[in-house]
Amino acid sequence: MNAPGVVLNLLAWGAIFILAWRIYSKQSIKPKIWKMTVVIFLGLFSFSINLPYMDQQIKLAILPLGLWILYGIYSRKDEGISWDKYRKYAWLGFFANYIFLAVSLILPLMHSGIYSNSELSTYLSDINKGFIIKTHPSAADKILDRNSFHVQIDRIEEEPVYSEQWYQEAFEAGIERSKLEERFPYLLVGTEARWGSGLHTKIFVERDGKGLLISTDQKQVYFRAEKTLLKKGE
């Protein structure tokens, strides 16, 4: 669960509800509440463009397609009286796109302020049920050294992801592909990211047991320990 996202979305819907109630309370001819709700949701429908923003895509509403559809329906009823009754709710639905846009802009900043991207505990906070899986035949039999992990966790620091360098080291050595040793031949599973972060991770462990390559839905981060986090299997 992405706790900051849940909070911000609840606030966004709360703001929409308050605005809808203010419109409703000022109308002399009250619309049906269920129709009002449907109009707001249809008003959300728009032509949007996707823009990159902080490792994610945000939607910018451009054309109020839902509003045009509603206009086509209600402007023909009762000589336009129905449209006058629901017009503001249709515009509120379209405007709600910008409320959610604000949420999309604020959320990454809020999330990174609470869950630091440079701290291992954000991605790996509970290893009590964690265990190691070999993902390459060249890997030796190793298990997770929980004691080493708990002792070092506060000292394990983020380092750059040297993807190009690792690729060159692997394929410029002149070794046949079938005989290459995988740099990250282990997968750490059964762990939990920090509560409320909403992060879904895959954690690859380096051959020497000191490096952790963590993949999320948005990016990859690399952490390096001073001592190995693995030990020989029993």
C-alpha cells in the first residue's frame, strides 16, 4: 500500500466532494444526486497527453471529451434547462483532472521525503522470512547471513549502477556466453519493503554477497556492503 498516495487521493476526492456540495447547495433546482455523481465521473473523461516526471508518467488533460458528450445529451432536453442544471458538475469533473494532476506532482516529493530513495531500509526492512534463490548455474550454494545484514544495515550505502561497465566486463573478456559467470546470480525473496512505501522490489545479490541490485517499477538502485551478506549453505 502506498500510504502517501492513499492520503493524497482521499484529500483530492474530499476536495471534489466539497466543491460539488457547494454547487449543489446554491442551486434553486436540485439535480438528482445519482445523476450529479455520474456527470462528475463522465466529466473526468478527457483527451490527455502523458509527460515524464520524476521516474513516472503524469497525465495532462487537454480536451474535455466527457463534457462535450454531456453537452450533446443534456442541451437537447427541456430546451437546455437540463444542461444548465448539470453544466457545473461536468466542468467540475474536468477540473478534477487537474486536482489529480496536482496529486501526481506532489506525491513523488512527499514519498521521497518520507521514504528516502538512498536508504536500504526503504526497500528492505524485514528479512525475517527472506531466503536466497540461485538464478544461475555458476552460483555457489549460499544462504542469507541475517546477523551480518542486521549489523551492517545502517552502513550499507547506495552506489551508482554501473550497468555499462558490468556489461563490458562480462562480454569483453572473450569468454563464451555459456561459460560466463553471472554478476548477480542470487535472488533475495521473502522480504518486505518499508510499510506504506508501496514498493514492489526484486533484489538481486552480487556474487561476492556484498552488492544488492534492487529493481522497482520505476528504476534500479545499487547498494554495497563492506562485508558479505551471504554464508555457505548448511
